[in-house]
Amino acid sequence: MLPAVPVDDPGPSDRRRGMDAVVDCAVYVEGRRQPGNGHYAEALVRARRRRDAFVWLGLHEPGAALMSEVGRTFGLHELTVGQALAQGHRPAVERHGDVTLLVLRTARYVEHTELTDTSEVVDTGDVMVLVGPRFVITVRHGAAGALTAVRADLQQRQSLMAHGPWAVAYAVCARMVDVYLEVAGHVEKDLEGLEETAFARGTGADVQQIYQLKREVVEFKRAVLPLQDPLRQLVERQRDDVPDGLGHYFVDVSGRLARAVDRVNGFDDLLNSILQARLAQVTVDQNNDMRKIASWAAIAAVQTAIAGIYGMNFDKMPELHWTYGYPAALGVMATAGVTLHRLFRRSGWL
């Protein structure tokens, strides 16, 4: 028996306690689900009675007390128990005794009407798959990455399920990669919309919005890119306990992940191009504004100069005592202003 993990849960305050964290627990024999949803300890005893049976235990944000009990029941290493409680792990595949720990990042596209400076575009979480000789335990953290559909689909594919616990590991990997491709498609549409509005006159996208989407893409990349190495290890069969019949399945997942990686890497280049173009446009707009300001300042300077000269109250000045001197001065000021305005308009400054 392993030493118990301290009962004080270091995780989030909303972490589930006790059996509420158990999403589902079932025994599978030759790929078929057996009736009944008993305690996971009883399910493990039932599975050990038959050579072709295993237990699939699904947990969502379990507390330390429950995870410690699960660790004692299934003989998990204390490091494995500790990793299953923590969040934010990098995708990896590790071996602890006869149990393989596969860590993946979940992703979910967050629907939004428009992109703002604080829009959440991609929500990520964790899912850990603990594969043993007669069991598989899936531990999920966060709202993204629900595995109910994965279980339902696998139960309809008995020939695949008959491969045992590693069939569940494959199905979870396949589901995560499919979600990556789906999220990438939604993010790509956001990028297209951002690209269209980036050059819109007067209502162009703010630079803060571009940076916000860039941060969301970085979070998405942290989920997708690091999974390449763990899948490569599984494809190269560095894990001796992976059934031979599942090799080509993992190859297929690896190929789809490569497509997702290519799309996500392309997002960075596109975002950088949009950002540089938007910054260039802002600079051009600022230059245009400065030219307009300079043009109006030049027009006003002529009026100010004439008014200033005649306001110096010298005795001897041209047309100072002329009856039409005042209207003539106003006419000169108006003519100069109109002439300069036309010249600036012709040159594109106004």
C-alpha cells in the first residue's frame, strides 16, 4: 500500500469532493460493457477474475482524499497520484512501474459575438490517462475535454474496445486531436474576420484586439505542439505494452496532429502580418493627420502674420490711412487662405 496523500486539497476551491468526482465506472469484457455501476474497488475485483476484462474509471477534478483512495486501490505510485491532482502539466508520456501516465491538454472554442480586448477565445484544461494491466483511469481538470462522447463511441466499437485499456488511451488522444482541428477552424475564421476589419477605414481592429487573439493562440499552441513527442514515442512503440493492433491507430492520430500543428503554426505568421500591417496603417493615418494639422496651421499663420503686422500701430504703413484699407486687408487674408487651401488639396494634404 502507498502512503496516503494529505487530505488537505491544494487545488481550486471548487474541486469536487468524494464520489461526486466519479463520472463513470464500468467493467468491460471482450469490449463489451458489463451491467452495473458499482464501486471502483468492486469493479477491479470483477475485472481481475477474467483475463480479457478491464475497468474504466472516469474522474473529473477529484479531491486529494478520493485520489489517494484510488491510488491505494489500483496500486498507483505516489508520484502518479500527485500528478493526477495537479493542473497545467505539459503533454507527456511516463512510465511508473506497470502503469503508464499519458498527459494531454484539452481545448474548447469559446463562442463570442465579437473580438474585444479581453475576449476568451480558447479555454484549455487537462486530461490524464493512467493505463494499467487491468484498468484505465481518466482524470480530467477544467470544463473542456468531456469524455462522455468518447466512452459512448468506444462502446459501439467492440472490436476496438477488445484491445483493452490502450484502446481507451487511443480514443482519448483521437478525441483531443479532433477537437484541436475543430478549434483551429474556428480560430481561423476569427483571424479572417480580424484581417478584414484590420484595414477598415475608421472602424479597423484595435491593436489590443490583435494582441488578445495572439495570447489566446499561444495558449492553444501550448496544448497542441507539445503532444507531438508523446505520440511519437507511442508510434515508435517505445511502450512495449501497447497492443500491436493499435499501432496504425496511433499513426493516424499522429498524422492528424501534424495537420493541427501546421495550422496553429500558421496562425502566428498571419497574426504577425496583420499586426505589422495594422501598425503601418496607424502610422500612415497619424502622418495624414499631421499633414492636415500642418496645412491648417499654415493657412492660419498667413492670417495671423497679416493681422500681427497691422496690429503693431506704426504711423507709416502701406494703406494705413486709406479708406478701403481695412476691407483690402481682409480680402488679402481671404485670398491667401483660399489659395493655400486649394494648393494643399491638390497636393493631397487636405
